[in-house]
Amino acid sequence: MAAFGWKLKGDGHTLAPGEVVAPDERLAWGKTIGLGAQHVVAMFGATFVFPLLMGLNPQLAIMLSGFATLCFLLVLKGTIPSYLGSSASFVGIAAAISRQPGADLSTLTGATLVCGLVLAIVGLVIHVVGSGVIHAVLPPVVTGAVVMLIGFNLAPVVADTYWPQDQWVALAVMIFAIVCAVAFRGFIGRISIFLSLVFGYLLSWLLDKVIGPVTSVMPGTTFLRTDLTKPCPPDVDATLLCVQQPFAHNRVDFSAVADAAWFGLPQVTKVVDGQTIPGMHFPTFSMAAILLVLPAVVALIAENTGHVKAVAEMTGADLDGQMGKAIAVDGLTTMASSAVGGAPTTTYAENIGVMAATRVYSTAAYFVAALFAIAFGLIPKFGALVAGVPGGVLGGICVVLYGMIGLLGAKIWRENDVDFSNPVNLVPVAAGIIIGIGNTTLDLSRDFQLGGIALGTIVTIAAYHLARATAHADLKSADGAVITVGHEGTDRFDDDLR
């Protein structure tokens, strides 16, 4: 644990305006625990929802995300502050696999296990060959675009899922988060996201008591038929997903908390009355399913590369030598999670947003967050409490976080003096960003499509290099292949996100 002998930052309590906490530093443990809790809040919604949409067990996914994060921090020796949660890249693929004859949950996790193996191999190759191959493929103009579309691609999650559940609460929480982040100095400002969650929870509870339930819908979303509280129409096959209709409901519902046990492992997968109740299980392997899932490797490489670049930009540390190892570890944790029926993992943009807001990059906070996640996985009652955060509250928080992630891409462009008067930089990147942000899809077959982050990243990279290869001579001098994240041999922390 010598690599994790975190140095106390100052007195551990007070930070000067613009001052940051480096990955190898920490605040007082009380404050570090609070920051860890904030990271849990940031990752919990996605880590809970994505497995649910894939038909996997959310409680198991939460617990395994904690173990995956601990493994990531240990293998990387605390050099990259990052959280590993459930990946969204497999949601559509899971639906395609489920339509195959004889396919079940074990077929899906068998395919994701193989995907993790391929990702680990790719990461090891990058680690051995060197990060130069990444620099050659991902110059600053491309890297900034990838970071930007990763953040802004999350906008529909706010607009279509969270915000419509309670728009006025979302607006109030957003305003509270903004004011709290800029009006208060020191630790209060740095935990503005967590305080916004508490504020939103209390506001939602108060509104339930004063004006009663809210009637809302989540446009364009679906829910599983196994959610018996919202039945499908009688003429719809119970195995299918059903579109949710508006209904009156309390913003805060503690019934799931009351019904949940205080302690317990995630259940084993079982079938009750013809319905599969997801839980722990061993994977099985189908070549058809594996071929469907393998293209997701592209998305995971793009996500991990963009996230590590974003962390490097915020911390000022040169993380290029760790890039391959980070990708390989994500592959290994995906394999380990899939081996027991859990969801595939990836580094999380949501937690990068928390660091951008707090300017605390301490890996100690991530250790705390991982332990919290493991506890939530073992204590269903606490998991139910966090899972019960009203959607409107998440809408107000995420609209701030996701935007800050995207703007880190612009920060990369600015600090590397990317010249957008040159069409080589402007035209291909413009296309990739719009594809990524707009969730444009490309159907490659009846059962597989590329879209969103993956397609936007591929277009950005491929179109940029095509433009450089075909441009006339006086345009080819545009941009270089090395991104500036700090001075050689030193770490640099900027004050741009103050």
C-alpha cells in the first residue's frame, strides 16, 4: 500500500480558491468520505439502470462495480482517479442477443466475457507498443472532439429520462447546484453536487406533502415486464418491453427501502412463473452472440481513451504510459464481472464530471466510493435508498455534470491551440461531433448497429485522417500528434474550471 500513502493536503480542511487535491493527496477522512459518497451518487443511476435494461441484476452490478474500481486503482497504483461502472455500450447489443433462438442471460454474459478478453489483449498491445500509436491516431483535435461528444452524448439521458419526471424540481436543483458551486468557498462549494442531491431529495419530499403526487412520463423509455407495478397492455407479449405511460406518483417512495433486507448477497438467477429473475449465474458461449458483441470493443476503447485523456487534462499528469494498462484492466474487470453474471464495465464520465466540479482528484475518494458500492451491493436497503433518488433531482444534477464533461473537450482544443480555420481540423471533427451528440446510428446488419459515441468516435478519427491524407500540401501542417497535458517531468493543475 506504499503507493497509496496519501499525503494530507494542507490541514485537510481548508483549501485556497482554485487549489486542487492531487491523486496522491487527500483531505481529512471525514471530507474524503463525503466526496466518496458524491462519487457514488454520480455513478449509481447509470450503474443501476444499464444492467436493468440489459436484463441483468442491478444489485450485483453495483457490488461488482466496487470491486472493479478497487482492482483498477490497485493495478494502476492510484495514478488514474476513475470509477468503473456498468457500460451502456452493450444495452442495444443485449436486446439483439435476446432475440436469438435459445439465447438467455448466460448467452449475453458469455459474449461480454469474450469482449472483455479482446479488450484486455488490445490494452496489453498498446502498453507494449507504447502510447505513441494512440497519439498518432488521436491528436488534440480528435481527442478534444471525443471528450466533447462523450459528455454531450449524455444530454438525451437528461432530456428524455430524468428532466421530464419533474421539470420544476430539476430546474430548482440545477439552480441550487450552480449557486452552491460558485457562491461558497472551500469544501461546501466542492461538494455542491452531493448537497444538491440532499436539497432535491428534501424538496421532493416536501412537495409530496404539500401539493401531492406528480403526474409524469419518461418519453421514449421502456421498462421490463418483470416490473409488475406497471403492467403491459393485455395484448402485448409479456416477454417484450412496454412503453411506459404517464401516471401519478409520489416523487419520493420509500416502499422499496422498507421492503428491502438489511443484508444479503444478490440472488441467483431463477425462473418464476415463466419469468426470468436475473441474478448470479455462470456464462455460456455462443459464436453468434460473440460476433454480435465484439464491435463493442471499439466503443470501450473510445470511452476509456477519452476518459483517461479527460482525467489527464484535469490533473495535468502525463497518463499516456498508463493508457494501455487502463484499457487492459477494464477488459479484465469486464471478464470477472461477466463470469458471475454481472454487467460489463467501463470508466465513467459521470465521475469525471464530479472531479471537474470539485477539483479534488484524490484516489482516496474513489477507494471510499468503491467500498460504498460494495456495501450497497451487500445491503439491499441502502441500495434501494440511493436507487430511489427522484428522477427530477437527477435531471438537475446531470444537466450540470454532463455539460462540464463536454466542455473539457473545448479546454483541450484551447490549450493545444487547435486551428479551426483549417478545414482539416474543422470539417471531419464537425461531422463526428454531430453524429456522436445526436446518437446517429449506422445499421451494419439486421441485428447490429453502431451509434452515438462509438460511431461518432469512428467518424471523427477516420474522417480526420482521411482529410489529412487527401488535403493539399499547405493544409497538411495542421495540428500535431501529441496532446499537451503538462510539462515534462511535472504535473500541472490549471484553474480553468474554478
